[in-house]
Amino acid sequence: MRRGLPERLYVDNGSSYRSNHLSLVCAKLGVALIHARPYRPQGKGKIERWFKTVRGQLLIRLTNDDTGSLEALNRRLWA
């Protein structure tokens, strides 16, 4: 990794983030796994804002363009 491991991993309460596997991986790497409070989007401001941007800009562009491949989709996302 370019900047090393994070000290903390802040995730929501989805089933994939509540798995024993993720807990074990974080423990082995020395990363604190922190779960956001359920039903509190205020605690996840940056990711909620990113989702708003995706819904408001990227999805509109994708419906108007033919992406054709995963590479084309990634180019659009990170443009």
C-alpha cells in the first residue's frame, strides 16, 4: 500500500461488514474496526456525500453513454 495500513476502518452495519472474516483480518493487521451507528447518516457524511454525487452525476452520464466495459466505467468514474 502506498501509505501503509489505516489505523481505523469505519464501516456501516451491512452484513458484509459484520462478518467474522473482516473482524479477523482487521485484528491480524492491527486495524481497529469501527461500525457506524445504525440509521444515522450524519455519522457517515463523506460516503453519503459521495453516493449523492454518484446518483446525481455519474448515473445520469451512464444512462446517456454506452460504457461497454468495466474499464470504460472506471474511466468515467475517476474522470
